Amino acid sequence: MVDLSILGLTMPASNAAALEWIPAEGILRLYGNWTTSALGGARASLTVLSAEAEQFTIDATNLSGLDTAGALLLCRAIQGLRQTGKRVRVTGLDERREGLLALVEDRIGEESPDTAQSHPRRESGLLLLLGRTAWGWGAHAYAMLSFAGMTFAVLLSCLQRPARLRWRNILAAIQDDGARAVPVLGMLSFLLGVVIAYQAGVQLRLYGGNLYVVDLIAITVLRELGPLMTAIVVAGRSGSAYTAQIGTMQVTEEVDALRSIGVAPMELLVVPKVLGLIVALPLLVMFSNIAAVLGGMVMAATMLDVGFGTFVGRIPEAVSISSLLTGLGKAPVFAVVIVTVGCHQGFQVRGGAESVGRNTTTSVVQAIVLVIVADAAFSVAYSALGI
């Protein structure tokens, strides 16, 4: 056995990390705790020994402890030896410590010079940015489409067996997303009608067409702005709530707990929201239409001398029942879009509160964008069908 004092090494007098080098056998023995608090000068000792032989056998039989810091130090030394052409093998590790060493070696192997040379870093550019952005959007669209398909399949299964529907949750969704949204929606819709009547009245008054403000308000609100405004308000109010609720359950592992006790999260968390909002949103659209027309009526009476009776009597002449139905027909589609986006983003939450906030913001933005896209698609379809 070599005198370790020549290399500045000593046998472990305590539980600190230590080394013993036996050149005749090509064995490097490890002693003590190779943990964060006990590594001491082991790094310097490994550096000294790295030039003493062409082949190493690291004997870890006498190790009393090994954590990530010790495994990292050992892996760095092994990696350095192998890069200089030396052969290294490790013996004496139990299954748990061997797994830890392999895990650390795998992680630092991703950052090794060989890996960097085999996978050179690419220069960033506009084309690369566009490609990555398109790929990300495509992957996200595919994930959302898959979630929508899964939601439809579960919903269809529940409708075939109504006993599986959670009626209490559906009624709660109608109350939370419908009845409790009435005050803010009524205020915004009333002001929307006021703004439309004022902006239109300024121009119509110049040509003496005061009465036509009724046509403008009724058609604009019933066909387009009423359903669109309602969907945007609900997307900001309820869609964010869906994401925050499910995202928080993801963080606290409540969703996994539901699965473990045999409760399908889709049936409990998504289907009641879909059915509840499909019922509530058309009712909210009707309320929004009434509030917006009422706001326009008040402004027309104040600014254009169009009385309430004249305004109400003109509405049946200005719009038909089909205009009302085309607006209401959009509501169920908007409801499905809002619930799908909100719940999908909730299930995508990973990590902690920061992820919940980020996904909630993403949910609101995506829901509003998709609602506007769906509204544009309806406009094109109605125009093609002559409605």
C-alpha cells in the first residue's frame, strides 16, 4: 500500500470523505461520508490522483454516505479521467447509490464537451424563430383539439346515461356563470347601447334620419355585438375562474386524488361547466340585448327626440326574428369555446402559484381570441347562406 502522506492524503480519522490509492492494484478506495458537509478536500485529492495511472478501479465498498454533491464530484472526476483516455470503473455501490451516480452522470453528460461538439449550438434567426413559434402553436392547437375531443366524448357518454350527470354542479355553474354575471353584464351592455346610439345619432341627425337609429342599434346588437360582448365578459369572468380552480387543484394534487378514488376529473370538473354555460350563455345574451337596446332607447330619446313608444314600435320593422335567432345561435358555440379553453389551461398547470397565474392569463386571452374568430366564422357562414 502506498504511503498516502506522499500525495497529501490520509486515512479517514473521522467520518469525513477520504481516499486511498493502491497503485499496484490500480484501485482507488473511497471512505467516509461523500456528502455536502463532509467532502472537504476530496476534490483536490482527486485532481492529484488523476495523473498517477492509466486505469482506475474505484472501490466504494467502504462508503458510509453518498448524496448528490458527492456523486457530482465523483462523476466530474470520472468524466475528466475518461476524457484523457483513462479507463475507469466503479465497484462496491449498492443499487440505490448506483442509481444516484447514474442519474447525476446522465445529467452532466448532457453538458459535456463531446455533447456540445456533436450538437453545435445553432445561430438564432428570424426563420428559426418563426419555425419554433409555428411548431409551438401547432402543438398547442393539437393539445387543445385533443382535449375538446375528449370533452365531447365524455359529454356524449354522460348524456347517454343521465344518472352520471352531476346536477348539483350543473345548477351551481348556471348560478355562478349566469345569474351572478347579470349585474356587470347589464351595466356594460347598457353603456354599449348608449355609445352606439350616440355615435350613430351624431351622423343621422345631420341628414334627418333620426328614426333609423333604431335599425342600427337593433341589428348591430342582436346579430353581432350582443352575443360577442356577452361572450367576452364571460370569458374574462368565468373562463379565468375555470383555469384558476382546476389549476389550483393540480398544484395541490386534488386532481390526482380524484383519479385515485375512481372519480373521473372530466365528469366532475368539465362536463357540468359545459352544460351549465350552454344553458346560461343564451339567457345572458338575451339579457344583454335587452340592456343594450334600453341604453340606445334612452340615448335616442335624449339626443334624437325619438320617444320610447316610437322606438319600440320601430323594432319589429327594423329586425326580424331571424336576426335574433342568428345571434342566439352563436351562444352555445361560444360557451363550448370558453369552457374548453379555460379547463384545458387549468389541466396544463404545472408547478405552483406562478403557473396558475400564467395559465389563467393565457386562458382569458385565448378564449377571447377564439370567440372573435368563431364570430367571424359565423359572419362568413351567414353571408354564404344568405341569412
